[in-house]
Amino acid sequence: MFRTARVSRLSTGAATVPFTRRRLARLALSRRSDPVRSPNPAAESRVSIPDWRQLRRIVLFTGAGLSAESGVPTYRGAGGIWCEYRYEDYACQRAFERDPVKVLDFHALRRAAVLGCAPHAGHDHIRAMQARHPGVQVITQNIDGLLQRAGVAVDAELHGSLWRLRCPVHGVRADQAAAEFVARRCPDCPPATAPWLRPDITWFEDAVDAEVFEHAAMRVDDAELFVGIGTSGAVWPAAGFAERARRRGARMIEINPEDNEASARYDERLRLPASIGLPTLFPLD
Ligand SMILES: [Zn+2]
């Protein structure tokens, strides 16, 4: 199915994001005007929930930090991809229209980098949790597919996937075999006029996928426990989910080795990498 309902622009660090639909507008929350609970140093200590299986719904909200532990290069920050490449040349619709080969080459390189990485103990732990409890739902901002490779059922990919392409006529198609794309032009369109296939990723300046965001928002609203894992809360509107869950009364726990701008939205914080933090928080036996 070709998704057309794209209504909100991806942004980094912007407190306000243009929305055209009221439901999604609630995701765009101002960080400056919105008071949050102060971090409680006492809550920095290790947290464990031995009876987590008693909770009806648990949302795990994952970001780049989860993949960084597998060696996937991050996009932002020191050493991030956007220090080396200008997104204007490689990761926006304008760049794709200007030079699709260059943009597809770049994404094939990204796929090669991801294929050189393996899921880690944190990914495996999520799979093990889901095997024990169907109420464990994963909402991810990651496009690398590592969760899926670990056997995790992902409920929402907020920013798309490196492993899908889309044709303006035929919509989304999986392309997962190797670093290089199976097809760069749509094989279902007439060869003479077949368009370039565009990575099914939310690029800079793109609108986010409204259907995916609404689905994720429903899950967030239903969560008794919301766990932010390796996410800095810098990319909007996805970053609004933590605030949304907090306001809905979910217990809020962050797993992240470092403090960041989203940390104050959580009640408890595990300053640990996901590979250690997840087994600590959710013991299996
Ligand atoms: Zn096509």
C-alpha cells in the first residue's frame, strides 16, 4: 500500500513542528514552556521490576543508542554521519530528485555498514521478553532493522526502514537481500518510464507518516510502563511520545548511559547501555 498521509515535518531540536491534524499536533510539545519533573538523583540507582509480566502493556521506545552499541554509526553528535556528510546532499527529497544515483549509493553504503553489525544482548533480551509477554511493544526510531534481525516484533517504525523502497505508483516494496538494492528502478513499472525507487525513510524535510504515528500514539496511550532506550529526545515529533506517555500516567523509565534533554521526563533512570540495562530492569526468571 502506498502511504500518502504525511502531515508533519521531521525536525531536530525544534520545539514546535507544523502539524495539520489536531491529534498529531498533541505530539508537538514545547520543551521550553512545558514544566517537567526535576531529575531525582535518588532515582539514578539501579531499578528492577521483577514482576514486569504483571503489567498489561509495556512500550519500549528505542533510539540510535540501541544500535550504536552494535557499532552502527550514529547520525548526530561527534563522529555522527552528519558530521561527515551533508544531509542536503544525501538525505532529503531534493537531493534524491537532483541525483538519485548518489543518494542510492549513499544508502547502499549505509546498508553495508548495518550488515557489518550484529544485534546485541539488548536486542536479544527484547525478543526474550516478547516471548514471555505479548504486551511488550516496540516503537522505534531506528531504520537499520537490527531489532527485526534479532527476531523482535516491531510495532512501529517511526522513521521508516533502510530495507524498503517505494515507487510513486506501486508503493512500498521490501528490499532486504544485500547492501546493494535488488532494483533501483521499479520493476513493476514500464521499463521505458520506470521511476527511481526512493528509500522508505523519513528524510530531513520529509513529513512523518501519519498512519504510523497515530498507531504508535495509540500504543503509547495504552502503556502502563514506558521505557525510553538509547534515545536522546532530540528528533521531533517522535520525541513527543515520552511526554505523551508521562501525561497519560505511565510509569517512566529511561535506559541511557548519558543524561540528555529528555531525561527529566522520566521518573527513573538507568545510566547503563541497553545490553545491561534491559536485563537489569526486566529479569527473565
Ligand atoms: Zn512502480
